[in-house]
Amino acid sequence: MTPHDDDDPTPPRVGALRARRARIEAEIAEEVRRPAPDALRLQTLKRRRLKAKDEMAGVLRTLSRPDQRPAA
């Protein structure tokens, strides 16, 4: 039995992507609170956040289509 088999049907990859996205959100919030936020850094962070979101959506989409699941 793997750690995610208990009550949580979320695969570890999705959990890792959610954690990454939360860290990026915290970095964005921290940057915005600075007296002079770095616009380039904010843009980079927002792109990373979007990439994580897109990856997570792709994983979830694959899991919701049984015919597209990778072979175990």
C-alpha cells in the first residue's frame, strides 16, 4: 500500500504541484508587500504559478480519463 492509498485519492504528483503552487503564492505575496516590488520577479513567479496549475490540470485530466492513464 502506498501512502496516498488511505483516504486521500489525490496522487502524490498533484500534492507536490499544489505545494509548489502554494510556495509560489507565498513568494508572490511577499514580493507584493515590499516597498518597491520587482515587476520582473513578479512576472516570473506568476508564470511559474500558471505552469504548476497547468501541470496539475494535465495530471488530473489524465486521471479522469481511464483510457489515457499510463500503464502501471
